[in-house]
Amino acid sequence: MLTNVRSDRVAAVRGLRQRPVRERTGRFLVEGPQGVREAVRYATERVHDLYLTEAAAQRYAVDIAQPALAAGLRVHSVSEQVLAAMCDAQTPQGVAAVVEVAHPTLEAVLAAKPTRLVLLHEVRDPGNAGTVIRAADAAGFDAVLLSASSVDVTAPKVVRSTAGSIFHVPVVTALQTPATLEVLRAHGIRSLAADGAGPVTLGEADLSGAHVWLFGTEATGLPDGLRDACDTVVTVPIHGKAESLNLAMAATVCLYASAGV
């Protein structure tokens, strides 16, 4: 069992909280049973190391520990203090994994003939980005695309917010939004900009055929140039007294509307 919180291994895992370390090593940290379980199930070849406390090894024996061992993964027993020192979360749940970063490309996504995509422009809030990835997965979207200036999707808060969905749906990053819209249009994919002042309500929008939803920051929305570049600008109507929906909530409503077509 690993018990030394000052060991080089603990320091190396803890370092994955920092973006420069993730970029240098090509690895990121997954915390909690749900995310780790999905990594073991759907990204087995990318799981570098798995860390469990004794209690977690018993609690998650069937869905995490045993499948990981059967797959030949490196499983380490650690004390609760060591896991806490490794993790970013305030209350670690006894399990964490170090996983290799995937690098899906827009070309690979388009080669699969997608029909439903979501593109995030300069979305920097980790919780919003992670929740949109989770919602896209739940709504059956083919991929999530992020602009170059959006949040790092391998950041611990983003990964936790996806609840494992980051291992289910391709997430393409570092894109230039205007150029991406042009490429998607060339592949017959219409663009729908979500904007509070849009002239078309969600119930009126044409959600048939291949399309991409474009969302901007919660604070400033989308720049005029990007709204104008989209085929349709859509608003989610507010029927009560709420001033607005936050980004993640609005995106979830829109994605599920597309899923219902």
C-alpha cells in the first residue's frame, strides 16, 4: 500500500492538476467512481494507473477493481491520506486514475458522417463545459467541439463535471470557430446559434437534418460575426420570471430538442 504522501509518485499525480504538466505528460487525472469506471470500460488502453483505498477496492470491486485487474491495468492500493493528496476534489471518493489524453480530430468526426454536433465558443467555465459534454452524450450527439480559447477539457473540474461522458463522446479542442463553421457547412451541416435575442424560438426551429449547435459564453454570448455566420439564430423562450437560463441549462434544453426530432 502507498502511504507516503511526500513520495515522487504522489507528487507526479498531484501535478496533473496543472495544465502545463498535463500538456507535458499527455496525461490527466480522473477522480471518483463514476469517471474511473467509465475510463476502465471505454478507454481501457489509455488508463495508465489506477489508485484505490482499501474501502473503495471493496465497494467497487465488481465494477472497477476486478475489471481493471482482468484488463491487466496497474492497480495500486493507497491510504486515504495519499488519495487526498493526489486529488483535486475536496472530498475524494476513494478512487482515482491517471489516463492518457485522447486527441480526436474534426476530420475523424466528419468521416463518421455526424448528424448532431455542439460547438462551444470561448466557454471557459469548467462546470458549464463539463455539463454540456455530459448533456451531449445523454442526448446522443456525435461529438463536442471547443474553440481554442475555451477551457481545457482535461482540467479536473471539467472531467468531474462530465461524470464519465468524456470517455463516451469525441471532444475535439483547439478549433477556430469561424473556420470550423465553414468546414461544417461544406459537409452539409447547418449551424444553429443559441442566443437570447434570437428571432426564432426553439419550438419554431428546424432541427431536422445534420446540424451543429453553437454556444458562447454565459456572460457575453456570441459575437455578432458568429451569429451572422450561422444559418439560424435560436432563442430558448422564458415563460416564467427567470431572467435567463445558464449556459449548461440552455444547452441541455437545445440538445434534447434536437434529440427528439
